[in-house]
Amino acid sequence: MVGIHLRTLFKWLSWYRQGGLDAIRQHRRGNRKGRSPFLTAEQCAQLRERAAEEGFRSLREAQEWIEQNFQVRYSLDGVRSLFQRLNIIRKTPRPMAVKASPEMREAWKKGAWRPL
């Protein structure tokens, strides 16, 4: 009815029995902050800039770059999570047709192919 789990209710009752309402108010609920970030905002900006300009071939390369430049060790999953938080996405090349001509593609890039 109240919208809480039965175990939560028992925990609250235990706190109440130990110290009344003051004991319940002392315990933090929700809005918990996780571990403090390993990189500063400035370092994250540098990482974003590096990813935008040169990119990384792999997460391992990014992991090594972070360790060399910031002296911070990340696991591969940590780097993946960091990239998700920073909205750094993996860029993959579009597939090319087997019969695609490199000369025709270059001509199209230079504007030789224009819509009528």
C-alpha cells in the first residue's frame, strides 16, 4: 500500500526502536552520489577533444592514452563507461559496394556529380 518493500519497513522500524524519529532522519535515502570521478572536468574535455580530432582505434588505445597523459588507470569496461558518459561514440566506416570505383567516388566528392 505504501509503495516500499517489506524489508525497508522492517529496517525503518528497527531504526525507530533504536532512536525514534531522529534515528530515522539520520539515515540517508536516495540521491546517493557514487564514487568521485577519476578525471577532472578539464581532463574530460581534453579526452573529448582528442577523440574528436584524432580518435582512438580501440578502447585499449584510449586506456593507454589516459594512463600516459593523466596517470589514471581505467579498466576497459571503465573506459567504455567513461566514453558513454562523455558521449564519445565509436565511428565506423560505411560499407562500400564491391564494384565501387575509387575514381568515380573522388569525382563525386569534387562535385562532378550534381543533381539536375
